[in-house]
Amino acid sequence: MCEPRYFTVEYSINPWMDPNRPVSTELAVRQWTALKETYERLGHQVETIQPQPALPDMVFAANSGTVIDGVVLGSRFRAPQRAAEADFYRKWFLDKGYRDVVMPDRVNEAEGDLVWTGDVLLAGTGFRTDPGAHAEAQEVLGVPVVSLHLVDPRYYHLDVALFVLQNATRTSRAHIAYYPGAFSPGTQRALRRLYPNAILATEADAACLGLNAVSDGHNVVLPVEATHLAAEVAAQGYQPHFVDISELRKSGGGPKCCTMELRG
């Protein structure tokens, strides 16, 4: 995670961002701190990277790396305003002792568009990550990739349209939740075939970035407004935990955007 010490909205690279709307950096830091403390209360270890001036979106750590079995695929941002973030994260991985760190040739916004399910990597495209980055991810990470086409600009990354509740096991597929309206008709058919027991989120669930959630297989951390989705999650045996991300949402981010998962 990366503290939003320099958080602001100075430009617009997605439909959520309005530079004319007032932003409180202090409130963003408080909300981020509450999210971090929620993870720690649930027993998770949180690593942090030093925030950098002039990189207000560096708080969205999920966009800067995908880690599976200790192998790191870095990021290459589409928006020039975020490009410099990638190298700070690359250096962080090397400083922490990671040795298999590969920077992509194609535009690849990491866990924003690459969602690990435990057996396959669901890979989004349509607004940010290049389709060619999916093959590159498969080659670097050595896991099978399923491409998913996003069609609604509000849900410009896969991680604001879909999340994994429970990873796949040897005997069962992953359990996921997603908003069908974010995807092309063909992708919707593919998701129904792959995940017939998925939780289908509503427009209201998606509109508060409710699907930008983080699950450890039991606890699900999601925005406080996502009450309907939380009820669906609880009915399936998970424990929802609410956090307020209203200030961070002004830049199009929520719990998952703030959270890169270090696997192995």
C-alpha cells in the first residue's frame, strides 16, 4: 500500500475524476489509514512504499504490479501522468529481495486488469490494458489467461467490475462476484459458463465501486455504500467489513485499487 500523502485530482483520466471538485488530502489519508488498519486487524501483514510528490495516484498500488508465486510482472501505464509510478514500484520490489521482476513491453495496468483466481488469470481489456499484454502476462507469470472485454467507461479496469471471493481449489472453481453490465455480451456468456455460481452485482453495487473489494476467502472488505452486495456476500457465508473510501473514489479508486496482493 502507499499512503495518499500527495493525493489530489489535478487531471482526469477516467469518468470519476473531476479536477474542479474539491478534494481533501487529509481525509484521503484518514480513509486509507482506516483501510490499512482493517487489514491488520484481520491478521494481514501490510507492506508500504514511500509516496512521491507529483504522483497523486500512486496510492492505487494495485496498478503497479502483479505477483504470483513470487514472480513480479510490473506495469506500464497508458496515461502519461502515471507513467513514473511503475519504476518506483520496480525499485521497491528489488529492495525487498524479489529477483524475478519483469517490466512489460505492452500497456499493462497490473492488478487493475489482472485478477488471479487461483487457477487462471482473468485479464481485462477495453480501456487501459492492451490485449497483447495478456499473452505477455501468461508468458511471464506462467499461468493460463482468460481475456475479458470491458465496455462501460465507468468500469475502466477489471477490478472495479469483478472480484474474487474465494480462490479455486483442486476440486472447485473460484467463487467470484461481478457486474454483468460492465462486460461485452460474449464476455458475459463466458463468465456465466466459467462461474455459474457467481454473485451478480447490481448497477447500484457497481456505481459505488462496491466490486473494488478485497477478500481473503472469509473476510470481504468493501465500501460502506455497498449494502446490497454486502448482504449477498454475507448470505454466501463471508464476513463483510465496511470502509469509507468516499474521498479516494473521487479518483476512481476503492479498497482494491489501494491494495496490491503479494503472493509468495
